[in-house]
Amino acid sequence: MVTVSEASSVIFENLFVPAAEKVGLQQATGRVLAESIRADRDFPPFNRVSMDGIAIQHSEWARGRRTFIIEGIQAAGEAQKVLQDPANCIEVMTGAVLPAACDTVVRHEDVQINGREVTIAADVSQGQSIHIKGMDAKKDQAILDPGQILAPSEIALLASVGKAEVSVSAFPRIAIVSSGDELVDVGENPKPWQVRRSNSYALQSAIHESGGNAVCFHLFDERASMEKELAAIVHDYDVLILSGGVSKGKFDFVPQVLEAIGIRKLFHEVSQRPGKPFWFGRSASGKIAFALPGNPVSTFMCFYRYVKPWLLKSMGATPPSASAVLAKDFTFSPPLTYFLQVTVSNEGGRLMATPVPGGGSGDFANLKNVNGFLELPLEKTEFHAGEVFSYTPFRH
């Protein structure tokens, strides 16, 4: 049996090496950038007016002039105009290029306009309300690096440099494999001794939420057929995420079958609850298998604690880390790392985690009230309100 830390280390030592693929800008959200993005010109590309108002020569105001005549209007999107007379001003709009021969913008709120005559009614600093050319980035400066997860803010940057297509890390081909004779598909009516498959759909949804796609398969508890079908799946997919069949039951064939089809065990069993029977392995050709316990909460926790960070790291991104403050005392006695189901709230800038009682690792209905898992270390049995622990969220 390995510890949670040891399991993470082994998993991160066996990353998938992705190819790069081009996707359209509108399909890039949530993907991991696989190229360096450089500014194709200065940002901003001109001295940009940042407030509606008037543009003047500051030297005139410094000499005591407070009233100016409007010489013209500089709208956003117009070619640059030139102030002809320093005793005059040009009315300017936010986003417009600063007119030539002007070096200061006075906002509308600080002037009084009477026809074409403008009187300044506030102090004025030279250069105010101007977004200077190249202030944000110079031409050819790197503005996004590989490994960046593309959120809407990054999409805006890509659009601003004309990247209609962008190179991102390609997701591995992922197969989600459930097992068990007691499971029927979502559209079927289960017999009294059966249940509908839910882990497959939860995992598929979690992969989709991460920006990828996965195909679902189901295997019955018969070793020969399981071995044949898994061998075919491994041939066609890069990553297997299995749910169920990894414990010590008479029909838990998954560990033996995986090794029989050439996937070498790197660990089996982690000193944690839930999810203790977790199995992880890799083939000589680089195929990866995560065999997760079949109890729904175990499957769910293991995906977010191990599989999702592995996916991100494989594609060059840094998995996010978080911590939260335990809001209530909690006791857990077995020498295992305990992943406590919690709901979180922000209280005075601190993320407070309140335990959510549940019915164990089979109580997946309880997850609807949970934001994530607080990771309580195995070295302790008593955990006190106010202590800070690592936190794995699965819901924003």
C-alpha cells in the first residue's frame, strides 16, 4: 500500500505526452496552450484616449489657460487628427487615438461646455487619461506561454493578436470502462438486485468539463470476455479510466486482467478513505490505466484528486492547488488519509470548509450538497476547527 503523496508522485512520473493540434478560437476555451503567443504590435498600438473628454496641450493649462475652443472631434476608429491651435482643444472619445499635438485628456466630468467653448473646472496633470502606446506590451513580446489554460481573458488576448486558430495540447483518447453484472444502462429498468450505471456518466461529464471527450464501455464479470474486450479497448485508446472490480472480491478481476493484457501495476491500494483499492499502471507502449474503486464517492474523489491533475500536468499545465480552513472539529481514527466531504464558503477572505455528513462511499446523492474534499492527513486522528488542510474542489 502507498500513501496519498506516494501515489501522486508515481502518477506524475508517468505522464501522457500529448501531440499539438490547431483549434478555432471559439473552441479553445478550457484548452491548454501549446505555443508561445507574441504581440503582433505594441499594446496599445497608439496613444489611446481612456476617458471621454477633451484633449489639450498641457503647457497651455500650465500657463494659466482655463478656457479652450473645441476645434474638432476625434472619434474612436478615426484616423489621427492634429490640433492646429494650442489655444484650442479636440473633443475625444474613449478608445480614440490621441490627437497629434495633444498630451493630456481632461474628462467630461471636469469641464463645463458652452457651445464650442470649454472651461476646465479641475486640476489637470500632464499625460492624464491616456493609455500610452506599448504600455501593456511591446511588439514581439511574449504575452502567453505554453501551458496556460485558456480562459475568456486569454481568448481576448488571442483575438487581439489575430489568432483565429491556436495550437493547443491534444487530449489523449480516453476510454471509460465500468464493470459489474449488477449494472444496467441509464435507459433500462433495473431488476430489484440491479442499479443503473452512474459512474461512467459522472466521469464522462468530468472529462467533458475539463475540455476533453471520452467513450464509455461496460464489461461483465467474466474474466475471459473481460480480458478480450479490454485488450481491444487498450489497442484503440491512450488512457483507460476503469470503475469497479479492483478490490478483493471473488469477481474483482480488473487488476489481473490489466496485467494480463500488458499493463504493469505501479501501485495497488492507497492509504486513504474513500478509494483505498485504487490501482494504477502503465504499459510498455505508454498506455495508462486508472482503475478506480466502484463506490461512487470513491470514483468521484479519485478522479478529481488524481486523474484530473494528471491530465492537466500531462498537457503542460500546472494543476491548481487550494487549501481551506476546517470549520468544525472532526475525528477520524483509522491510520488513513481521509477525504472529508465539505461545503465551502468565503468568510472574511478565508475559505471555510464545513463537514457534510453522508452515508459513506456509496452515498453519491450526498455529493449534491458538497463542494469538494478536505484532505485530512493520516498522521492525526483529531482535527480541530481553525486548522488548514489541502482542499480538492469539484464544484465552483
